[in-house]
Amino acid sequence: MVKNMLRNENAMINMQAQTPNIQHCTPPEVSSPSMQDVDHLVLKVLDIQNTRQTMHQLQEELNWEKHNCPHQHNGLDKTMAEIQKVQSKIQQLDFNLNSMAKLLKECVDCLDQCQSRFISRLKLWRWEQHKATIGHPFDDNLNPLQTW
């Protein structure tokens, strides 16, 4: 039984040596797709924060106008300029809400892509660990996993 296991392990090592190894224990470079994904995600989150801040400011202005506007009879005394001003703020809030929803969706997609790349890298690392237990050369550099 042990002899069969050793044969299987030797066959695995030989099979691995015969096939070209695309990522043979080389740490990813700084400009790797995974790092670009993380950078892209950070930029998307910053965009969301800016949009949220703008929305908050517009909402505060709208609330202030509602609160400080003198109570008029059914809004008949409002001038056309005031009405257009409030309508433009409402349109801006609606636009910001739609853009924030779009940015959130993009962030979720980008985060999903980062997660899948990390999981595949982790699986590759586990495979390298397994091969090292059966005598295959192994790179013990953990920096690629730690810098994610």
C-alpha cells in the first residue's frame, strides 16, 4: 500500500515536471492583475465616498430649505426660481443615487473578482504545500499571500 502511494506521488511529480508550470513559485509582481484589481476597488470605494458626501450635502440643503421656507398657502406664493432650484436639487439627488447604485454594483463585481483571484492563488499555494510534503522543491516565500 505504501509502495503504491510512493509510485503515485512519483508519477505526480514527474507529470508536474513534464507539463510547463505557468506560475512556478514566483511571487506576483506589483503590477499583477490581482494588485490592479485591488487598486481599482480602492478607487471605486473613493468614488462612492465622494458621491455619498455630495448626496449628503444636497440632502442637507434640501432639508434646510424645507425647514426654513416660510409656510405658504399650498406653495402658491413660491416664485418660479425657487421651484426650479428645489427641482434641480431633487434631480441632482436622483442622479447621485443612480450613480451610487452603479458604483456599488461595480465595487461588488470588483470585490468578487479580487476574492476569486485570491482564492485561486490560495489554492495554488496549498497545492505547492502538498507537493513539498512529498519531496517537490518548494518556495517558502509567503509575501505574495501576505500582501493581498
